[in-house]
Amino acid sequence: MKLPGHIPVSNDAVRAIATRHGLGDRALTPLVEVGIINAVYMLGEDLVLRVPRDHPTHVAQATVEAVAIPAARAAGVHTPALVAYDDTCDLLPVPYLIVERVRGETLCSRDLEPGATPNVWRAVGHDLALLHTGVGEDGAAFQVARAARVPDPRELVERRAADGWFTGVEARWLGGWLERLAPAATQTPADERFLHLDVQATNVMVRPEALVYLAILDWGCAGWGDPAWDFFGMPLRAVPFLLEGHRRVARLEGDDTVEARILWRHLQLSLAILPRGAAPGFSWGERPLAWLLEVLRFFLEPPPARWRELAPRTSFPCSSG
């Protein structure tokens, strides 16, 4: 991936930012970079400064966060409060956000299998249910854009085969699987919901000692769409736990087909982003080959009952081209 460099934040800029927002004298401490959008800094002991890369898409995500964070908190979602959002671009050449610090660690930092932390994933699912049911179309969040559409994965199979990622043999097999999933997976519910859209382990904060869920971070990808889309970014083996947590609060829109739509989304985005290639130094949630391997692991274990009829077969009678 080729990304613009991070914006340098000088000591003078830190002092000016702290003064503007009445924060007193604060030290700036860079945090480990695991995502691709923002540079993240500790600002003193209790606040976090988020500075996007100087790219139109990344800058736009800061604007989305400024709207999404208050909306999510109002719905009861565990996420740190927004302290300041500044888009004047006179102290830094890009907008920036200051949010409260969550005193914990990312779930990603533990490098655990999904089955090792089921209660964390159930709690995330609980918060997603609050988000999906608690953010309405009558507030500021309704101004946030609809989630971008991704090409039909059946078309993507053909493209990736033509690009040389796999041969016609694999394309026919994968295309056949997608054709079998399509009747249920393409039944998009009529009502769109407000979504986080980046629920990966780097954005899930836990208490280190007991691995208890604390909060979900990073709302720059938030948008409106099919709630099934919010079950991507985490390993597919975590999804049944999230669905369990969500259903304790509310059924999902189109609940009868949600597993098929989630699987479709995992395959769709894996194929769409596969040309990104290797992403050394970044999180699991930025690595499309890992996503595809995870789908295979999910069906090898085997999966819960509602998923078994969706499993791939060794061969299909139909052809994708």
C-alpha cells in the first residue's frame, strides 16, 4: 500500500492545540501505529490526539468521527467521548480530533484466537445492537454518507482470475459457491442502519487483567447500510459470538438471511481488496489474504448450525465463466 506520510506534530503545535482547547500543559507521546488512517498520540495521561494523513479520504473520515462519536454515545455504545474537533487547519494542515483515553489495551495486542475471548465479542455485538437500533434518521448522523457499494463478488472472481491471483479451476469453484449463496445473500433489508464499519480487534479495547470489553474506537468509516456489513473486519470465527450478543438486544434487519449476507460480505471484500497485497506492520484487519484464510478455518471447525448449510462444497455443477 502506498500512503501519504503522517503529518508531523511539533512541540509548538501541541502547545497551541492544548491552549486552544483549555487543556493546560500536555506532553505528546506517539502510540504504536497499527491502522492506516491516523497517527495517534497520547496527549497527557487522559486524552488522545488523532491526526489523519493528508489525503481527502482520510480527512473526510475525521469529519465523520466528529459526528459519529456523539451519536454512538447517545445510543449507549461504549466509546470514548469527543473532547474537541478542529477543522480550521491553522495549527495543523489537516483536521484533528481529541478524544478521551480508554485505560486498557487493544484486543489485537493479545493476538488471541476468537474462541479465547467469546464474552468480549458478545459485548461488542451488544454495542452494535445499541448502535443499529439507537441512532435514528432525525439526528446529525443521518448526514453521514451511505456506505460505499462494492462490486458483486461473482464479478470479482472473474477479475481476480484474469489478474492471475488464481486459475479458472478455482474461479469456477468459488463462483459456484457464490451462486449458491446469492439468493439469500443478496436479500438486502429495506431499512438501513447506522454502522461502525470497522469492527476489527485494533478498535476493540479491553481491560488487560481480565480481558473484559471496555469500548470500541475509531468511527471514521461509519455510515449507513445493511447491518450485516458491520460483521466484517473481525475473524469470521468471532461473528457467531457477536450475533449472539446482538440478538440478546434486538434481532437484525433481515435476520433470517443475515449469516449468508455476512459470509457474502467477507468474500466480497476479501476479493475486492486482494490486490492490495502484503501489509507488513499493519493489523490483521488490513490483510485480505488473512481474511480468506479465516473463512476456510471457520468452516473447518465446523461452524454453528445456522452456518452449516452455507459451507463450501468440494465441487459445484455450475460455472462462473
